[in-house]
Amino acid sequence: MATALVTGGTSGIGAAFARELARRGFDLVLVARDAERLTREAERYRSAGRRVEVLVADLADRTDVQRVAARLEDRERPVEVLVNNAGFSVRSRLTDPDVAEHDRAFEVMMRAVLVLSGAAARAMRARGHGNIVNVSSTAGFITMGAYSAVKAWVTAYTEGLAGELHGTGVRVMALAPGWVHTEFHERAGVPVSGIPEALWIDADDLVAAAMKDLVRGRVVSIPTVRYKSLMFLARHAPRGGVRAVSRALSGRRSSSLQS
């Protein structure tokens, strides 16, 4: 039975990926920091007949990241699908003197993606097949501070990795969602009032669309026609205009956080 490893697999988009992969018959390796929640999720899947491993890991800890990487390269227990989903909103400003949150964002959403994708890619390339999905964001196409910069890197890195693995049988894709109905924004304290309902997508619908794009061989997946159109504009509009829109969105968010 094929196995999928999902980081941040107990909530939000990661949990939706775990549900979809289990539905497709995959056994699971769930990676997260919360041991209690991991155990609870694992038992739910096991009761439905799936085999589940849990790895309690903080991806800001390089030792923990290396443990997960070792699991991905375990030849006796191959992983067919890696979903790098772990992440969080970065609220620190680029000019803040305390860069602790930026350091953690780098470790979790950039370095861990680099290390885990690399480990998976080596193992999958040797077997001649496999799938890597790195969860990015449409925020990476605009310029709203650190989070946009991080997600822009994830998309560019994934495209580079896809090029390196071209012809090996390993599929690589960056998933760039917009606003998704999850607990992500609430946990991060990010205001969502005023976001038009048309811009929201259900997490399960997002993942279903992403899996279709993965099978089609898409390297960058932007689910929904609305977001495809918006990101086309973001990519091709004058950069000054993109920066102006980003400033307006950032200003609105800052005002909401302060109120």
C-alpha cells in the first residue's frame, strides 16, 4: 500500500490533504507539533482501516527536520507522496528589530521545505516515481511583507525542483491557494471580515482541485478561475500597480489588527 507524508497534517489544508489521500487508499505519515492532536487524528484514520504513523516534530528544530527527512529516505518504507504544508502567518514587519518570527518562518516554511523536498526527491528519483506538493500561496504573487516573500520563494523553489527532476518520473507542484476556509486565519489573528465570499474556497475542494492538477502534471496549481484570473493580472500588471494594491491591503490589515 502506498504511503503519503503530510506536514501540518492535523489541521487546515494539511488535514484536507490527509483526508483526500486516505480516501484514495494511501496510508499516512502525519507530522505536527501537537502530540495529542496527532494521536487523535491517527486513531480516526485507523478506525477507518488506514495505517498511520505519527511523527511529533517542530519543523523550526533542525534535528526534528532531519528525523522527518530520514523517514522520507527510508528505502524499506517508501513514501509516494510528500505534502509540505506546515506554515503560519508572519505578522512581524520587515523593519521590526526582533527577527525571531522571521527566523522561525525561514526554518519552517523555507529550510524545512528545502530539506524535506530534497530528501523525498532523492528517494523518489531512485525509484523512478513519486509526488511532491509544496503548499505556497497567492500571497507570493504580491508584496505583502515577509509572508509574501516566503511564499514567493516556495513557488520559485518548486519550479526549480520540477525542472531538476524533469523526466525522472517524479511530479513536483506548488499549490498556491487564496483565501481558504480553515482555522489558519483565526489562529493567526488575521482579520477576514470584508473578504468577499466569492474569494473563499473550501479546503476539501481546494485539495481535490490540486490533486487533479498534480495528475495533469501542473507545476503551479492555482485553484478556481477567479484566482487564476487575479494571479494572471498580478503577474502581468505593472509592478508599481501590484505594489500599490499590496500597500492598500497591508494597510487595511494593520488597521484591523490595531482596532
